[in-house]
Amino acid sequence: MRLVLACLLCALVTCLTLTPNASTFFSAAVKQDKSSAPNSASELTGLWEAKRRFSPDIRGTLFISQSKTGWRAEIAGKMVPAKLTNDEITFELAEPGNAFKGKFAAARTRIVGHWIQPPTTEGGPYASPVTLTKYGRDSWRGEISPLDGTLTLFLMIKARDDRSVGVFLKNPERNIGYRQYAFDHIERDGDSVKVFAARRGADNPRLLAQGKYYADRETLSLYLPNLGGTYDFQRVATTEPTNFYPRDRPTGTYVYRPPLALDDGWSTASLEDVGISRVGIEKFIQMIIDTPIDSVSAPEVHGVLIARHGKLVLEEYFHGENREKPHDTRSAAKSLTATLIGAAINSGVPLKASSPVYQVMNGGTFPPDLDARKRALTLEHLLTMSSGLDCDDSDPKSPGREDFMVDESGATDYYKYTLDLKMIREPAEKAVYCSVQPNLAGGVLKVAAGKTLPVLFQELMAEPLQIKKYYMPLTPTGDAYMGGGVRLLLRDFMKLGQLNLSGGTWNGRRILSPEWVQRSTSPLYSIGKQKYGYLWWVMEYPYNGRTLRAFYAGGNGGQVVMGIPELDLVVATYGGNYADPIMFLGQQKYIPEYILPAVQNPD
């Protein structure tokens, strides 16, 4: 799926590139200006930034109305017919990928549904919630807020002791500077600039990018072919605020303040109110603020939340992130899939962990001549990654690998593609991490419930958990992709951990059964060196002479929500270290070395 996002990014940026002749710039830049004398690249030392925003054109107030000629929808100056079928109302715009699917609530005072938007640099397409309220006799209106795409690139250029000039690229949205543009050093000849990868032995370093330096306007233009064009980097003055650093620039001393009380269901309190050391947490946050951003692998924490005894007591954001900005949860959303299935079963959907996958997906009967191992495959096997299907996200030759299915196989129906995979072992024999398994589990839920997954999420989780803003990625067939990538606010993401920590209830309302919670967060299988439950990881920490069990949702880049039952504690983080092993600092260092020592024993 990551490769698809890269291709979308390429296409979008190409259309909006700031340099009209970008297609010829790269070859032209190869030719050095023979009339100019070489100049030192050390004159370029410092921080440089390039940023582009891509906002979908279709946004604003959506109007749906009924007249003698039928139903109509209007948004952003576009007016199209709408279709009403059994209280469900739908329409599509002429602009590809823009659509609405909703349903009238009781007494037709509201229309509750989802806006479908086309892909952006952030991926997609996405479904996001929309509620229209009645404002006239036969008229309803609501606000459409599609997910915006942003691409931020930072260059940090520093002179080295060996007289070379080093450079690395930081990109908070995708971390493309870690592998795709792993810059090491920069060279300059006149106004010509070249950026190279690290030297390997006696081989010449690989050229990664080149461009020009315009001294008169302090602009460094680099052609980045895989990103679709030329990027104009502007020098960031030492006095300017910048999101390159955790909090602009590392100045001052952090002073703790309790989180704001909002209308999202969280009760708030101070650290002292719940038995957590203010001094210890202030030391932790100060450490994050003071983190030197001296390489592409420098830790990049985007947000940290802590809750204890059901109360939110810490909320801090970094690198320009904030409580109103949805963040990619990556594979941590797999735990959301397990939670949604548990909520559906608790609500009465005719489904069990033991439900046979092929029987459900075939409408209640097994397909003829089905492999006996496929007949034995149950929903629980998908939830524990122990299906036995030929899929392994870590194996580049696996036909069930997520990136192969999405980017190379040509498949549009991901459920069918997964069901058609061969069985290479008995179900339950071994757990293997593979994202198509939770996605298929979502398909089993969809078929059993007879409703789309965005509707089920809205009814069974978003409404009771008071989640008002989210973006669910969609597959080519319009189904919600349940293998990862849902975008949530950090305060809402954290609710997944609190829900399980509270035995399946949120503010007194039961959403999951206690049995589902216990099974989900228990160490049922091993994947590598880690334990796994129902799409939740399980690990242990030493604490005051004993061992604590913790369960957590984990996603690429540092997306974590962790519950520690014995301490009645929930910790949630967002991060930007995608594909870099440094992403595991939260579980491996921050929680055991900073947060747990600050937590007092329960009363």
C-alpha cells in the first residue's frame, strides 16, 4: 500500500509543480556552468524548508433538498440529482471520486452518512463522517471537510570536520529521507548543486538529486524525480519558528498544564490527582523538547497522551501537530478492526470468533470442493494472524504480501484475492504478520452484518465513543480497508486502549463483552519475539520488583496506544519515524524509563 501512496504522490505533485520546465531541469542541471568558479557548499549550511499543500476542490456546505422534480444535492457550486432508496440517499459528482452515502435518521431531522473523497498525497480514497441537519421544510445541510494533503521537506546542511558538507532530509508525513532520499552530502560548483548518498567503500557515491542555488533570493531548487518535480527550499533564519524542531527551537523550560476538558467524553485531571509524579513527567517532556534533530533518524514524536483511572492527565504535541489534526495510525488500526468486530458481536451481529470464514463469505454455505484447511479457517484465525494462508508482509516473494496485492497484483477485489490464496499450513499452526488477514476479517464482518464497514464503525464505535472526525481508507471496490491506515485524532485513538482497559465500557456504556476484551489482549500466539492476541500486541515490563502485562496497538512510525491494567494506565503516542527502527523508542525506552517510574503503585 505504501507504493500506491508514492505513485499518487508523484502524480499529484507533478500536476502542481512550481517549475514549468521540471521535465527538462534534471538533464540541464547536469551541465556545469564552465564560466563560473567553484564555490564552497559550506555557504549553504543551515536549515531549509519546502512545503506544499494539496486541498481537494470539493469542500464546504453540502445541501440536500427535495422538490417536485425530485431530490437534489449541491456543494461547491456543483448541483446533481440525488437518489433516495429506503431512507438511504446517495449521489456522485461528475468530478471523479467525489460522492456521498447517507441515511435519514428518525423523523428525518438528520441525514447521517459519509463523504467519499478521491486520493490525495496522504493516500486514499477516504470516507469521512457527515451529518446533515434539517433547516427548512424539505432541506438539509452539513459541512464537508475532506482530508488535506501536505508535503513538508526539511534540509539540514552542516559542514563536517573532513571539509565535506553533510545534509539530511526530514519529512514528517512519510519519512522519505530515511530510504528514498537518504541524503548524505552536498556539493556545489557555481550555482550548480548536487546531493549524494553515503559513500560505500571505494565506489563513487550515488547521485540522488541536483539543482541550483539562487543566491539573490536565498532559494535552493532541487529536482526530486520520484516526487514529481522541482522543490524550492527557502532558508529558515535562526530567529524564525519552525516545526523541524519539537517545539520551534529548544528554548525555555517545560511547565506542565493539565489537558483541556472538551466535549469528546474524556474527563481530565492533573497528574497529581491520579498518582503520577509531575517532576517525572516534566523531565520526560523536556527530554522530547530538547531532542537534537541531528540526523534523519532523530526521534520524531508527534504527540503524547497519558490517562490514568479513566482521566486524561497529559496532552502534548510536537513538530506542528495538534489535537485537531487527524494522524495516520498505520497498522495500529488493525487493533481498531478487532475492536469493531467485538463491538458488532456484542451488538447482536450473527458472528462469532469461531465462524467459518469461507462459509460466511459465501453467503452461508461452503463453496464446493473447498480445501479442507480452508473449511477449518475461522474468524479467530484471521484475528490472530494464524490463518495458514500464503501471506507474509516480510517476505518479498509472498503472493499475499500487502504491498504485492495492492501495488503489483492488479487485484481490485481484495477479499476475493485473499480468499483465493493457497493454504500453506494448517490454521492455528503458526502466526505470521500479514495485513490482508485483518482486512479479510473486516469483510467477514461486512457480509455477516449486511452493512458497510464505515456505517458499522459510525454506529458501533464512533457514536458511542464520541469520535466525530475520522478518515477511513477505501479499496478499489469502495470497501473500507481494515489492514491499517485509519486517520484519527490522538484523543480518539487513545479511546481504543481505554475501552479495553475498562473491560469493554466507555463512560458506563458497554461496547465490548468482558470475554472479548480478555481474549483480545491475551498472549495467544507469538509473532517473532512478541506475543499477539486479537490484533493487539502483548508485552511485559519490570516494575517495582514485579512484572506488568501490557497490551498495545502499534503502527509504523511510532503510532502506539498501550494499556497497562495493573496500573490502570493508558499511554498513546503519534510519531513520524516511518520505516526506521527508531520508531520503537516509545515501547522500548520512553514508557519503561520515563513514564512507569513516574507512576505510583495503585491504592
